[in-house]
Amino acid sequence: MTERLMLLDTASLYFRAFFGVPDKVKAPDGSSVNAARGLLDIIAKLVTLYQPSQLVACWDDDWRPQWRVDLIPSYKAHRVVEEVASTPDVEEVPDALEQQIPLIREALGVLGIPIVGVAEHEADDVIGTLATRATLPVDIVTGDRDLFQLVDDSRDVRVIYTARGMSNLEVVTDETVVAKYGVLPSQYADFATMRGDASDGLPGVKGVGEKTAATLLRSYGDLAGIREAAAAGELTATAATRFSEASDYLDVAPTVVKVATDLDISVPGHALGALDDAARDAAEALAEKWNLGTSMSRALSALASAAEAD
């Protein structure tokens, strides 16, 4: 089996599980477990389909880092429930999901799946760093297209895109990004900066949509080249005005949009595989305590099959 590192955008996946799995099965105490069960099912499917040799759950230690907010105050502002001075702001998360996050972390722990987060950084930054430093081929599992900027056929880094559902997963390669957007993955961050993203509070350049952004990148290579062309009078008067008016935004937005690739972390050297008896007993005990049932069983079976394939 070819060795592959799989990096999970964990919050993206447990949010998908929470909203996609009916909240019918409850823990013995009556609490919701749909996100935890759903995430276990997602992991079982991913391991079975793509057979990674290593699996890392990348974590949002700070979902809205202050250094990004300092550059663009509107960054994810619409998701803030409460601003907190000394710790990450409180994100709008349904109570029934919030209550499951400790269980999700415990379930990942008993399965031996490392959880990696970095203070003042998002899971995207953890993924960016681990994917850049990996010596193995990499699969990034996410519903966030911002991570398309990491796709790199030359290093066999691809995205397993979940936005259309777990029954319709899409493997994103260089060719996919070019076909969808008309830009290379290495241009995607500049493309996203110009296009903007209301879901992240990024205004973009007024009047510059995906088609215009792609056309400009094909002509001038990157955002710096486009801005130089605008200053030199090489763009239409309208386009030059738009980039001039967006100058303050464009000075800082690339730093916000580009994922970090240089954090002080390394890929955990933990091979995916079947659990020993003690670990399996702990996983089954957790499943019984919280009524994780067949979802935990499927995850355990997938891990065991991965070990056999190796």
C-alpha cells in the first residue's frame, strides 16, 4: 500500500456531521451524540476509501486569530457570539454541538488519532504546515475551498472535498482547480482575495468576480503583478479605479487568506492501524457510555482493515 498522510479539517467535518445526521439516537443521559457518531462514520468511510497510512485531526485552537482580525476587522465577525479579550472569541455554535466537542476529542483519543492545534492559529494553518512539510503524499479532507491553495500535483497533495456531501466526495487536483476556476492552485489565494468571501467577512475587490479575477491572473500571474499593471495604466480605467479603491484591503488581505506553512509543528509519527486490546476496550467502553454503537464499531473495523492492508 502506498503511504499517504490524511489531514482532517476536523471542525469542518463535525459541523457537517452535526447538521447531516438526524439527532434521533441519544446518549443514555439524553444528550446529543449525532456529531460524534457522524464524525466516526466519516472517518470510517475516509479510511476505507483512501487507505491513509497516517491520519491527523487538525484543530482550530483559535478559529478567529486576533492577528487576522487586526488586519481585517470584519474577518468572521458575523460568527462571533461574544468577544473575549484574552482568549479566542466565542463562535456561534449550536449548544447541542458544543456539548459534543469534548466527546469528539475523547473519541479521537481512544482511536489513537492525533489531534494537532496551534495557539492563535486555525486548523487551516496546521494543515498548511503539515502538508508543506510532509514527505508522504497528502490528502486534505475539508469542505473549505480556501485549502485549494495547497493542492500540488508535483508533491501529490490533493483535497478530498466534502461540500457536496460524503456520498459525493470530490478529489481535487491541479486539473480540478484549473477546470473550476481558470487558475492554478498556486494562484488560488490571490484569486480568493480578489473575489472575496462573505462567509469569512472578506469584501474582495468591488466589481471583480471569479471570471475577472481569473482573467487578470492569467494575464499578470499574481496579485502583485495585477496591482503593478493597474498602477502602470495597463488595465482599463474602471479596473484601475477598482484596484486603487481596494488598496488598503489588498495590502493586508493576502496575509489573511494565505494559510500558514511555517508553524512550529511536525507531522506526528503515528501509523494508522488496529488498536491493541487495552485501547480497543477503552474505545468500546466509551461507545457504550455514550451510545456511539455501530459508528465506533465501523471506525474500529476501518482502522483494523487499514493495518491489514499495510
